[in-house]
Amino acid sequence: MCEMLNLFVPARSPVLPAPVRGLRFAPEGEIQRDFAARFASSPGVLLAGHGGGPCLCGFDDWDALYAIAREVLAANASESLAVLHFWSGTRYALGERAIDVDYPEVCTPLVLGELARLHREPAERRRHRLVVRGLTRAVGERVTLRLKSGRSLHGVLSAFDAESEVGRVESRTFVGAEVLALEREG
């Protein structure tokens, strides 16, 4: 059995980039049966990943995969791609995960049998997610919150709930959607 990668591009004649550190995708090669079945009625092309040899055993250059994905998304004006990491000849239930290819923290190695939906989130949504994560981690610290209104809140971040996105800097309440930037003071 060999390690393999498949890629689904929702374009009839996709523009494919040059190989990135030896990794490339092409129409020839093994396409995993469950992956093919998932996209059988979708317009687009299924591609097999290729490296220096007949398979990708030992593949660990995930940055190359995400670099190719960014190029394919841009060149084909696609909203998303799908990729599968699998062992040759194996069947999978295909668990899914969404990955923003412009967000390095989530561009991690794929789990075998995991169908990854690769996409690019709007910059504002990505910025907001980072602010919410930063606020969650900064509870108890002195902060400056730059608000979209142009005002700033300074003081100790005494509370922040990531689910409701409501927090307090000392006695002043704020909503996460108001926060343009977070500066931790120490």
C-alpha cells in the first residue's frame, strides 16, 4: 500500500500550477473510490498527487500542498477545492474539515481518510477570528482595544466569552464585533 493525495478542482479544464518542491497534480494516477463517488455528480476534475516516484509514501511537505491550493484557487477563481490523503486501495468514511489556506494555524497535516475542503476566507472574517482568539487568551491582562468607531478601551480585560463575544475591560462592556485590533500591554 502506498500513500496518495487526490484533489478535486471544480473546473472542467483547470489551470494547474508548476510543481512545488516536486509535488504536482495530474489527471493520471489512482483516484480513491469514496472520493470519486463524493464528486461524481459535481462538475470538475479529479486529480492525483505525484512526487518524485510512483506514490507519496513519506510525504510531509504540507506547505507545498497549501501553496498549490492557493495557486489553484486563484488561477481558477474557485471558491473551494477538496483534497484527500489516503492509503492506496483503502476505503474511508471521509470525515470532513474546512481549511482556510491563508490561515497558517489550520494548515496542518491531513489525517488519512479526511476530506479537507480548502478555501480562502475573506480577510475581515479571518481578522475577526484572530481578534476573538486573542481576546480569549488575554483575559486577566492589561490590553488596549482599538474599536471600529475610532475609540480605544484601555485596562485589564476582566472577562471575555468567545461564544457570545461579550467582554469587559474593567467596568466597560464591549462586543467582539466592535474590536478592530487588540494590543496586549504586558
